[in-house]
Amino acid sequence: MTRLLREHPLIDAELDPAGRLVAFRWAGRREAVEVCNRWRVDEAWWRQPIARDYFKVVGARWLALVYLDRLDGSWHLERVYD
Amino acid sequence: MAYAELHCHTNFSFLDGASAVDELVERALALGLTGLAVTDHGGLYGVVRFASTAREAGLHPVIGVEIELLDAFAPDLDRIVIPARRPARRGAGRPTGRPAGAAPDPSTTLSEGLPARPRPERTRLPGRREPIKEDFRGIAEGSRGPHLVLLARDATGYRSLCRLISRANLAGTKGAPRFSQALLADHVEGLIALSGCRDGELARRLRVGDRDGARQVAEGYAAIFGGLANGGRDVAGTAGTAARAGFILELQHHLLPEDDWLVAETARLAEELGLPTVVTNDVHYALPEGRELHDVVTAIRHGRTLETLADLRRPDGESYLKPEAELLALPPGDQAPGNDDPRTARAWTEGLANSSEIAAACSVDLGFERYRFPGFSVPVGETPFSQLAELCHQGARKRYHPLTPAVLNQLTHELAVIERTGLAEFFLICWDLMRFAREKRIPAQGRGSAADSIVAYVLGITRVDPIRHNLLFERFINEGRTTYPDVDIDFSSKRREEVIQYVYETYGPEHTGMVCNIVTYRARSVVREVGVALGFPRPLVDRVAKALETYDSVMVRRDLEADGGFAEFFQRPGNPVSAVAPVAERHGLADRMGQLRLAGKPALRAGGSGDDKGGPGDSAASVAWLESGRGTGHVDGRAIDPESGVLLPPERRTDKLGRPNHWGGEGPVAASPHAGSTVGLSDWERWLEFCARMDGFPRHLSIHSGGMLITAAPLIDIAPLERATMPGRVVVQYDKRDVETIKLIKLDLLGLGMLAAIDETVQLIEHDCAACLDLDRLPEDITEVFGMLQAADTVGVFQVESRAQMQTLPKSRPNCLDDLVVEVAIIRPGPIQGNAVHPYLRRKQGLEPVTYLHPSLAPILSDSLGVILYQEQVMRIAIDVAGFSAGDSDGFRRAMGTWRSSREMEKLHAHFVDGCVAIQGLPRDDAEELFRRVAGFASFGFAKSHAAAFARTAYESSFLKLFYPAQFLVGLVNAQPMGFYPVEVLVNDAKRHGVAVLPVDINASSFRTTTEWVGRPGEPLPAGLGIDRRPEPVRSPACVLPSPAGRERWSAESAVGWGVRLGLGLVKGIAEEHAELVDTELARGPYTSLGDVVERTDLPEETLERLVRAGALDSIGRPRRELLWQLREVASRRTAGTSGRAAGRPIDLHLPPTDAPGLPAIGETERLGDAYAVLSLDARQQVIGLFRGALDRLGAVPNAMLNEHPQGRVRIGGLVVTRQHPMTAKGTVFLALEDETGMVNVTLWPDAWARMRGVVRRHALLLVDGQLQREGDVVNVIAREIRPLPEAAAGVGGPVRPPGVRQLGYAGGRRTG
């Protein structure tokens, strides 16, 4: 079952010194994760630009899709796979 | 380590590449790349300029191509089936459907392992746009043939590329080469193949999980190209051997979801097969922000808008030139799934290292000096040089009487240089062409710097005596010069094709080709295509494009911003749709959604205020759009359909369950991470910005007007060929600059309308007046001819007929041929901008003394009264004053002209100044001043030889205009299109000079315009001419007639008795194909009735209607209205039985023909309107004649009287015949306004233009209030107020607007210069 989150909540991302995503924190809970896949989305520049780096991550409890908004540097959780 | 990019598209991938060559080279250098390959789609269009730019900049160039294969690789080599060739598509019909030769249906070719991809339905926007290539619009890359990158390792490899591309192009149709596997397998020598991007066959197979298929493909290509040069696949593909390999696996990573995996799979395959890898980035633009422009050009290529482009766009924004560090950080990063696999990491780093090794191993020298002469056959015992020397001496004896030592010395000198530079064959080729032209009586003459040479003169290539004009041979050839001398030969435009065929026959089709001309985006095309791609409504795009005055796409911004309305219009996005709902409704553009509310603001109209109800070319839709002021494609966040103007439903921002998808948020637009991005700009700003960025982008190839390439080696080994639009014609993918760069020999065989006109004039004179003119022997000092030139009575005269020329001729007052040479050279944008014109004119008029900076300059600059004007003068100054050698002086001239590097300039500067001081003893300050003047001049230099050749032709055409005006007019009319003025101006000008112009008459006119005997002045006119009396010559200083003495001396006595009968070919719709029939039927005897005309000419009904309206059927003796009444009946009877063309007509009941009811006779106004509508001219009267009464009442002055009118306020009325907006004039606009008595120049200063632009652009008949300025004999009206003449005239009882006058908008819409 996939859950698409309505508001793409902000998350805190933890990066290692090399800049790789190792864990994120959402709703007060920290989840250590490993990245399975990543891609970049750069879209709709002529309207409302979207520039995001997506990461599909797996942790102990979740398989989730998170992204880094490259326009303002914020991290968001977009989708959680149960 | 170092990186070289081996897969890179320039804008020569024709709308699949967003950066020009120099931009890429510059960026590659900045990033420290060790090499750069150019691999455009299917051709080598950009490689020559790329290779030379890169070499100059110090970057190692690699030449390559990315081909799109017709068929998938067949793993078993023995089973390769050569695909059956389908016949090329015929004609341009079949607008939809897949053209033959296009990519085959992917479901059949990629059967193994790949699911059949559904081919997307191609949606077309209704506006017609010429396809850039074959029509692949709407077809995604993935649905077309697999890609493969080929790089040339050496000269052999380059040859293979040329052959492969040429053969694929010749097997296919224009723009759709057919690269089959079989063809590819035949052309692998010297090539390195890279497996290609994600649309390469290997990647395609891997992406769908077909590992075995991918493996077979890789093995197969490795077998064809030689997996490893030293023996094959058993040697491990490690770094160091990559450069010797023939097939290399390409690794690309664009941060797409599957890229990690694809790289890992390719790396695995490479290791298993022992093939080397290389990292490339499939570059499509130099900088990250180039992605935006790339999306725009992709949209243009597919004929879509950005919004509807969907997956046709490249999915990533990563295809820019990346530095090594950035690539190194890509896979296999720890976050990649391949991180447990050391193979991926190894392949990636090796691939990076391999790139620069491979680049270094590829080295092609694009110099083909050795191949340039096709071999000219000379008699046994002769060498080309001895033959040339013999011909020259023969020629000299013919040209010079007596043969002076000066001539012989010059000839000996030139021959010696020609012998040393080995150019004898070149001259023989030119001589042979001229010999052919002479034998066939094709008018021909050389132009350009060739006229500096006495050899060219005595061989009959040029007609200018270099001794007489004191020309400088070194301007043409010198031993220091590295490029090829340039010979341009003008032929009569009507017969140039014969010469081209002769060249093909003589040197063989394998050794001969036409140079291409790369058509680049100009202002209008760029505005249109970018506008549509950005989603602007098409009517609005049309309006903006039509508002442009400039041709230059960089100037679009300046031009449109000057047109105040637009910027303001766009600042109010979406204001108004509803304010004008009634308008939209009236035009059928009513809002279907019915949800728009009145905004309550006044609507703004695009394109400024004033009379803006739409002009020629506006449709009801565009008027509605503009009136409604819908500035952008969006209203309240909803898009407007570009075609219908209907608001589209709001965009879906939620998924099916109504949850937001967060694609496209609200709120302010965030800034883009890229510096040069257009994010955040308004729609309008973005439009302007992209227009500027697309400046100079190549659009498509066409044939160069006359560049022929002749080579020793088969052309196919030297340059890639492709089909031209003209059936059977083949062009080289290089343009003339490229050809010069690779040092091939090129002849410019140009078509010159004036030569055709002069030739016909001379023949007519011989026929009509029994006078045989040899223009070569025409004396150079006929004072009456110069009198005419001084009066600027030059409509129709070669080179000196333009507005600018006419304005200066009365000041420069040429009174010998040398003055005319100056006149031709000086009225050009360069000298005008360089302020060389006024000093010369002042000196010529004696207003300023002729001085020289130093006495040593006097002999050099005396021709041009001390002003530096010709390139030859620059060289002579360098030689005589600064002590340069002849060869260096040419280098000096070129360096000055092109502004090379400042260090080089500095060196030349020092050399020049030191030389002046040392040799002529100039004071250092004067030497500096001289250098400054020379350098200032050099950017616009003009070869004196060229000017001299043109001046001679100008002189001859002046002579003919003065003494044989009727014959000359016929020559000009039949040689159209040519020259500065439309036919109507030429005809009116002749009439003002007393030439009887007879109307089009089906019983008297041939297809072409002809002369007709009308009798000498004073004699009664023969019956049936169609005019009542001869036109009286207009009395005006600008209308020069020969004196009786001059006439007696220089023209045949009967010359005055000839008039001109306009030809049927002038009627719109009668084309060359009707010529023979029309002429034969005329010879058979007169037409007696309308039925007779219909039967015998078999012209379409619309054309017959035009003939009636032109008055061509008046001689049948029936009133026009009756003829029109009958026409439909008669014509329908003819067509009903024969074809289905009668669809939509009343059924033919075979009733007896009805008699026309009593119809009123046609009035003069209507007659004139019709004539202008159909012919754009009238033989009997100029349209302003109709308004003369009203103009008199309005107090307007006829143009011929302006010379006597006091300076100050004046009012004139006239028809706009040309409108000029020269870029040199800083926004000033010039109109040539003609009335029945003459032409006058009207000047609009920029503020006046801004105010009256609307009226001037949309009306042809104008009433101008302004200020009369007279400078000597030059009259100018500075416009203050301009109104449409018919409206002004109506107020004082003038005629109603002639119905055909609407079409006169066409005359006003013509732009020149």
C-alpha cells in the first residue's frame, strides 16, 4: 500500500560528511536509511520551475520517497510505501 | 587525468542542439577539457567551422557524427539483409503519414526484446510551417531508429564518414538519410564507433532487460569495427588500449531513474566482452541554462508548444558540457545501487580516462589543397602554364592597342606569380567558362577582386582594365596569402543554369558540386517560431512578427520595444478577455465557458495606437485578438487555446482522488539555480530573450546562389553530399566559408538580372532600330549620360538607383567613370557609418580643400580626393608608405578588417608606424593618425576592382536608359525580379520620360513585355494601341531627356518611335508554363469573343477574370461587366464536361447562354482599382492622378514642382513605393512617395515614425504634411503628419476609394534595405 502525502511535509535530513543522505527525521522520529535510487527532476521552467533531487530510500520501518527541493534547499517526504 | 567530451551536438543538429560552435569551444576550454567532438545528427554541417574555431582556440577537435540507423543490428552477420529501397517520396504532397525513407515502424525493427512502442499520434497545429527536414514532428526519439556515434580517427576515417553520409543521403530523400546496417558495414575504415546514447541500440536493449540481445549487438559491432585494433576481444579492454579499439561502449549518466542501473549493466557487458568504455554526456548545450533554449528548439522542431511537448522533450536538464570533476562525482557514488559492484566504478573511471585518449587518437586534417584542381586538358606538349601564357598574350594583343611596356610588364609579373603559386589551371578553368558563355551568347562578366588582374582582363574574364583604373594585383593574389583567390562571375540570370550544366558535363558529376547555403533564423522566423513554442496565440504571434522592421534577430528586442504598444500590452497579462467579449463573439471567438467577467479596464491593443484595425495579412481572428487585448496565453491561471482563443479548463493540479500533486505550485516564481535562466521573466521578456539567443541558428540548407565546387579527387571523399530540393541536384554540406577553409577551389557563378536586362535591350535595339551596339566599345565620356546621373535620374540604373544613391548623386556630381566608381563604392552601410561619405562629398563639391596627411599619400588617394575608400588604397599605403611587402600588405588589410587578437594588432600597429617613420619620414604623430584612419576604414573596405566592374555596368545601363528608354524598360521588366524598384515604378518612370506604355491586351500582348511601334512624336498614333495620346515628358530637373544633338549622335533615329506593350506575364496567375500557348495563339490571329479566349487559352477561370479586370479583353469590344457576367457561364460549360472541377457550381442544364442585363459601364476609379489589384500598375495613369483634383483643393504640391517650391511647410500626396528602415540610420525611416509627376523622398525621424507607424504600415496612399528641405538639387520632405490620402480626399470631395486600392497595401508593405 502506498501513501502519497498530501502536503509533502518538511523533514530534517541527515547527511554524512560526503553529502550523502543517511537518515531523516519526521514527526519526531529518526529513521536511518539507505538510498536505493535517485534521480533529478527539472521541470516547467517556463511556468513554475520545479527542481528536485529525488531519493528512494529504505530504512528499518519504511520504504520512502523523499526529495531535496533545489530551489530552497528544503527536504520533503513525498511518499511512503508500507 | 583529463576528460574530453566525445558526444556533443551543436546547433547544426538543426533544432536539436542549443549552442553554437564557438560557445561550446569556449566553454570546453574554460572547463579544461582536452578535446571536444562534434557529433551532429546525420551530417557534418558544422565540423569545418568547429575544427577551425577549436584549433584557433587551442582545443583538440574530433570530427564525428551521430547517425540514426534504419534497421536494428542483425546479430548474425551472414543474415544481414539489405533493406529493399523504397522509392523516394514524390513531390511535396502527402502532408501526413510517414514519408518513405523515414524511420521504419519500430515494432518491426526492434522486435527482439523490445516491446512495440505505440507511435504517438502526430498532432499538427494548423499554421503551415515549412518542415525543417522530413516530417518527424511528434515522433519521439525513442520511436525512431537506433543511434550510433561515429568518430573519424584519421583522414581515412573522415573519408569513410563523407562517403557514408553521402551515400545514405543519396539513397534517401532530402533531410532523411537512410543509414542501413549494410551501408554502415561498408564504411568502417578509420572509424571509431561509440555505442550511443540511451537511444543507441545497446542501451535500448539493456533498458528492456534484453541482456543477450545487447551482448550480441556489442559483439557484432565489435566484429565490424574491430573490437580492438590489435586482434580482438581476447585482449582485456583496459585503459591504454581504448584508443586503438574500433567499438567502444558509451557510459552516460543524466541523473535519470534508470541511469545508475544502465551504467552498471553496460559496465558489466564491457567487462564480459573485454570492450573498452568511454564516458560521454550527450551534450546538447554548453551551459545548464541552455536547457531552456533546447526545450524551445525541440518544441519548434515538433511544431508544438512547451506545454504540449510532453515526452518529446529531453527528460533531463543535464546535457550540458560538464567538467571532469562533476562527472567523476556521478556513478558509481555510494548511493548508487551498483556500489557493491567494483566493476561499475572501474568502468566509469576508466571511461573518463579513455575519453581523452580516444580524442587524442582522432586527428583529421581538413586541408584539401592537393585535391583542388580537376585537371584541365591542354594540347600535347603544353603545360597548363604555357597554355595560359599563350592565351594571355593573344588576349593582350586584342585588348590593348597599342601594347605598351606597362601592360607587358604587368602581364609578365602576374604570370610569374601565377606560375609560382600554381594557379594556372584555375585561370584556365575560368577562361574556359567565359569562352563557353561567349560562344553561347550568354552575357557574362567577372566581378570582385579578380578585376585587379590583367590576366583576368586579357583572358576576357573581367571587363575592367586594371592599368587604366590603376588597380593592385596583390589584392587578388599574392604569395603570402593562404586562402584561395576568389573569382565571381556574373551571368545573365536567365541563362546561368546552362553554365552550371556545362561545368557538370566538363568536369563530371563526381568532381562537381554546389556549395550549400546555410539558412539561419531571421527576425521574423525566430519571432514566429519561438512565439508559438512558448504558447502565445498564433494571431498575436502573427501580429508581432508583422510589426518587425528588422531582419536581424538580435535586433528584435530593440525593434519591438520601439513599438511602444507591445511592451505595455504584455505588462497587463490577461486583462481583458471579457472586456471585449462582444468583439470576440462577433468574430466567432466567444468564450464557450461563459465564466469570464468583465474586467472593466480599457482594452489595450498590441502594436501601438492609431489606425490599427488590421492591415494586409490580418485575419478576423487576429484583429479580434488584438482588440480584445489578450496579451498572453494565460488568463487567471488558465491557458488560452492558441488556435481558437477558447479558455482551456484549469490545469490538473491534483491526482484522481483530488489530492494535490505539487506540480506547479502557486505563489511567486522562485528563482532558478542557473544564472542565465529565463525563469522569473515575464512571458514577453522571455520571448524577446529567446529570440536574441537564437540569433544565427541554422535552420535548414539551401543551394548557394552560385558556388560551384570543382575537385580533383571524387567529391564524395572530400565532403559530405546531400540532396537539394531541386530534383536531381546535389549539394555539399559545407557552405562557402567552409569550402574556403578547407582550401578547395570554388567558382561563384552568380545570376545577375541586370546582365539579362542589358542583353535583351541590346538585342531589341538591334531588332527595332537596326543598330548594333558593342557596349565594350562604348566611349567612357558621354557627357549627357553623366548629366543624367548628376540629376539622379537613375530609376532602373544598375547600382545607383537606390534612395541613398539618388540623394548623393546631385552632390557628388560624377563627371567621369572614376567618379562613378567612387559613387558605387561609397554609398554602402560601411562608409556611411564610418563617416567617409561626407568628407568626400564636401571635397567633391569644393566646400573643403583636398588635403593629404603626407605628400606620399597624394598619388594613392587622389582618386577619392584624399579619403581612404578602397581596399587597394589600404594595401598601397602599407606598401608605399609603411614599407610592407605586397604579400604582407594583404595580410595587413585582412587583419584590419577582421580585428584579430589585440596582440596581433599591436604587432601590425608597431610595424606600420615604424615603417612610416623610417621610410617616408612621417612624424610619429602623423603615422599614428594614419594608422587610426586606415584601421577605422578597414572594417568597411570595398575592393576598387569590384566597384570598377559595377560602375562600368552602371554606366552602360545609364546609357541605355537615356537613349533607348523603351527597349531598356522592356529589358528590365522581363528580367524581374531584380533591382530596387517594382515594375510599376519603372513603368511610371518611363512614362514620365515620354515613353508610350501600352496596356495589356490579349490581342496584342505576348507573354513577355515587348516593344511596339507607336510612331514618332507628332505623328498620329496607330489605331488600336489602347491609349489616346503619347505621354508628355514631365518637366522636372529629375527627368533628363537627351538633347537632339546627343540623340543624333548616340541613338538610332527610329528609337523615339517605339513604345512598350506590357506582357500578359505581368498578370498575376499567368505563369511561365502558359507562355508558349499564349504566344502561339496570339500568332494564330486575334481572339474574337470571350468564348474564343476560353477555348484557345485554356486558362483557369480565376486567371481569365483577372485578364478581364486588367483590361486585356477590352479589344474584344464588349464592356467589361458583360464579359465578367458571361465568364462564369462560358467557363463552366468548358469544365463541366471534362472534370469534377465544377463541384459547387450550378448544374449545367445546357440552356442557351443568357444575355447580360444592361449593366452600367465601368468607371475610371473602378478601372484603375482593378488594374492595380491585378497588375499592380496601370498603363494609362498613375493612381494619384485620380486624386489630383482633391489634392489641389487640399493645397498639395505635385512632386515635380517641389524643386521650385520654397523651403518650409509643404503638403504632398503619393503612393508609397518603397519603405526603408536602414539599421545605419538609427531608427529613421525613409519612404519613396510617387505621384504622377515623380518621386520624392520622405524622411520620418524616429519620433515621427513611432507616432505614425500604424498609418504608414497599413496604407499605401498617403497625404504627408512636412517640411521641405533642399540641399543643392536634393529635395527631401521631413514628415510631420501623415494621413491616409483617400480619407483626407473624401473630405474635399475626392474620389471614393478605388476598390482595388486595398491591394495597394501590398506596395506599401514592401520593404527594402
